[in-house]
Amino acid sequence: MNAVFKKLSRALRHPFNARYAFKRLKDYHAQPRSLDEVVDWAMNFGGGGYMRIKTLQIPSEITRLAQAVRAIEPRIILEIGAASGGTALIWSTLASERVITCDLQDMSHQAPLFTRLPPPGSNCTVTLLSGDSHDPHFNARVARELNGRQVDFLFIDGDHTEQGVTADYLDYKEFVRPGGLIAFHDIVERQPLPTNQVYHLWKRLKPLAATEEFVNDPGQCGFGIGVLHVPEQGAPALPA
């Protein structure tokens, strides 16, 4: 009953939430934004229901990642784990052609907002794909969207179990061009939830290629971003 009431309440509030969100987006697009400003908007865009934009990141960590991504002048960005669209807001500022953001949840309600994230004058388009990233059919959908092209940056922030994040790495790493970047969220060992197990994959990857870590405080609980620089021969396979 609570779930039904929550769904009905969200539907009734949707027109008001949409009006607020599009006003915020208009304000965001009213002038060019520095990268620091873009990150601040991603953290504090606000909104409610389906029309909410938010990223659960430590500002210094996501800013350093955004700087690293900007440095490779990305054309295409692929994201596993859209959540509330905060990182998609950042990527849509950096990508010159396309952002493909994927999530387990149905994102059809958010589509009118999320697809308008790129700034005025940008040639970037945002594509939302809803489904299970571990499903081979979903992987095939991503491949069809790319149509033979490779991405410059892959952000993996979906299933945080060791098995899940490992599967996402193995299933999507081939879409990343040599010289591109693959980033993982929540890499620090100490985590608030037992299902946050990205650290175990990250420590296996670190000896295999050049990596960077963006961690605000070595003693922190949760968060932390790891970046793998894809070698010329492609993203490394995991040893048996």
C-alpha cells in the first residue's frame, strides 16, 4: 500500500517538480559555466521526484576526475549507473558528441530533463538506456548505439558488489579506445555497506596498467575514485 501511495504521490507532484527542474536548467544554461561551477550544480541542482538531479560524490574527487576527462577531449562518454543524473550533467558538458548513460531503473520520466543537459551550442546528445548492464541483450543495445565506434571515457558506478563491478568491467571495457579512461567509484577499502566491494576489483587492476586515485582523505569511509588509463593494446584482462 505504501508503494502504491508513494507512486501516486510522485505522479501528482510530477508537474510541479518538472516546472521547478526546467527553471533550474534554464538558470544553469543562462551563462557559460566553469568546471567547478558545473560540479557545484551537479551537487546542488535539487528538484524532487523523477525530476531531481544530484550526484553523491565528494566534490574534490569528482572535480579531479572531471579534469582528467576534460584533458583527453572526449567525444563519447559511456556511464554505467545514472542514478539521479548528477554525473551525466558533468559528462554532458565535457563530451563533444554523445553521452550514453545507463541505469537499472526506468528513466523514461527523467528523459525530457536529462536529454536537455548539454549546454547551449553543444553538439552533444544524451541517450538514456534502462536495463540490467549484466544482461547480454543490454550489452548488445549499447553496442548498437555505438555502431562500431569506441568511447573515450567509461564511468562504472552501478552494481558495487565484487561480482557485479567485475562483470561491468569485463563486459564494457572493449568499448573504450586505447588511450581512453575507465573510472570506478567507491574504491576505498573501508565502506559503509558490506555490498560496496569495488575495492577488491580495483586492487586487482592496479598492477595491470597505469592508474590514478582521487581520494579526499585516506582514512575516509566510502567514496574514492580510481582511474585506469587504457593501454594501446586495450584495457587489460584480469588474471585467472
